Amino acid sequence: MKRITIALAFVGFATSCSFGQFGYTEPVTNGEKSEYQFTKIAHLGTTPVQSQGHTGTCWSFSALSFFESELIRMGNENPDLLSEMYIVRKSYEGKAEKYIRMDGKINFSEGGAFHDIPYVIRNYGIVPLEVYNGLNYGSERHNHSELFSVLDGAVQGLLGHLKNRRTTSLTSAWKTALNGILDAYLGKDVKEFEFKGKKFTPKSYVKEIGLEMDDYLSLTSFTHHEMNKECMLAIPDNWAWGKSYNVSLDDLMEACEYALKEGYTLAWGADVSEKGFSFGNGLAINPVDENTIEVSGRDNKNFSDAGADKKSNAFKTPVPEVKITPEIRQEGYDNKTTTDDHGMHIVGIYKDQKGTKYFLVKNSWGTGNYPKGYLYVSESYFKWKTINVYLHKDGISKSMKKKLGL
């Protein structure tokens, strides 16, 4: 089947060097006329940038990009691309069942969380992208607007059926009906398949590639939870009720730096609706004076493209940024100005000419910006707007493992 990758992820910033798997030591920048100069601290292997199209499935794209980098770290220099839409399909099955069990009192949407991936892989397995690309509706680009409308209509109709007291119980047919919708739009469910001359089930393929879901965990940082203990991440898309370890803000930053320097990438969930987040400018920053940023247009509801156009000298020249404290971070979460918008993949750490640290982030909006699908996220923005990170437990230092009781 046709791969829906955009193979320009490694196009260079300059003719003399490429933004390849292991990075390079020469300073790079975020735009053709930018004065930012970024120097590599760590830059890890990853697969080509893809596009989530017109869908709210960033969580699947970013998490599978993360797991593909895990396969690279484990020694597979050219891993199979994994099927985002297989994960999406099986997640829809699970979230619909829980939505009905909860009488519609939880979220049912295109969104999801990093915890969805271990939920699916443990229960069902995973398949390669070549086996299941999820494009069964006459398009070469993902677009789930119609699919979700039909799915939502089905579950809302089912709830209405119950609430109108037309019946006192449900038949088993509704799950078959829901799967029929998923079959029509994404393709038939995969029970077994042949790939590279071998036969697999989705679960046996997981064993073949060597991913072990018990090796991964989520970190977050909020002051209303006890430190260094597990908590449930209170965001609407956490339908699977996955847990995260709650750590101090400094420990969160240090954990991410440590992991990258030790060769471990991270999946990153964050708010991307702020003025300083500009995929088009290849930057996410938190200027002291954000009024210098002019915004035209607006982000789409799924945060599935570059969104509003943003202009400012702050995207061309480094400017002073807000010093983020746990109190500032918590205030944003409590007053709902920090929201769970988008999932991405952190693959490196750099510093600019003034010594400010930035995470190099791989996105799933194609390669239309100057860093060809990537952007640099400042330490201030990261501390301010991170929801959680997801990583391998061996990417955590011994001292932090001791704090968490791992």
C-alpha cells in the first residue's frame, strides 16, 4: 500500500549540512532571515516527518514517531513505519465502549493521549504503516471530519435510544455497527497479515520488533498533586485514565535534558495556542513582551496545521523570556489558559548564541516551514505549557528513579 509519508524531513538547512538522523555541530537557525543561531547539545535518530492531515490524531502520530525512534535506539537503523490509523481505530473502539458505559459523561472525540498507544499495543498489537494506512475513503490525505461525524452520530444515537427508555438493555450489535463504520473509512480490521515474507498477527508483530510497553512512563508537573507520586492526568482526552508521575518543574526539565543526552527521545504533550508558538517561524518562545507578536487568522480546532500567521522580530532575534515558576505554570492550568492541544516528539536539545536552551521538536504538520517539519521550543515555553512527556524508564536518572520509587 502507498505510504503517506512526506520524505522531506531530512532536507538540509544549508547546502553544506543536513538535518539528518544524528544532527551536526554547526550552528543552525529557524528561518532564512533569522539571526537565531542554534548549536547542538544532543540530536537523536528519527523517522521522516509525516502529516496528520485534517485530523485530531496528533497523539498517535507523535507517539508512534517516538516509538520508531525507540526502535532506532534499540539498534534498528531503518525501522518499519508504524500504522497511526491502526492505533486510532482500536482507540475508537475502546473510547466508544467506555463512553457508553459512562452514559456519555466522559470525552468522545478525535483526540487522545500517549497512554492510548500502550493500551492498544497491549490489548491488540500494532501493524506496519504499509499494512494499514487508514485511507479507505478515496483520499491520499487524512481527513476525519466526516468519519468523526458519523461515529459521533452513532454513539449519540445509542445514548438517546437508552435515555428515551425505548429499551432497558443494549444488544451486542452496536459494536458490530461501530466497527462497520471504522471498516468503511479506515479499512477492515487487521487480524493477520504477511509482511516481508513472514506471517504475523498484530500481537506477534509487537514481539518481532521488540517493544515492551511496561518500559514506558509519563511525567508531569503540577502543584495540586503530591510530588513524586502517580496521579491521573486531568485532561479530557485522557479517556483511558492513564497515570503520570508528578515531579517538580525543575526535575521535569532536568529529566528531559538527561534523557536526550543519554540517547532517549520523548513524546511531548503541550498547549500550542499561545502567541509565541509559531510553526511557520520554527519557534515556540515566551517573550516578556508578547504584544510585539502580531497574529492574523486563527488555529483550527484540531491543531492540525500551522494555524494563525504570526509576525514579530522576536522570531528573528532572541529576546528576553519570562522566567517560569511552578506558581505561574499552575495558574495557567487552573484558569484554563493552559490546555491540552497537541502531541509532538522531542528529538534533540540545542542552545542559542545567548545560552538559552531549546528542545528540537518534530511535528506532524508536514514540512511546510523552514525547519522542514521541526521547530525549536525554548526552555521558558516548555516549562510554561507542557502537559506531560512520555519516555522510556531507562532514560531517567538513578536519583530520579529513587525519588519515584522505580
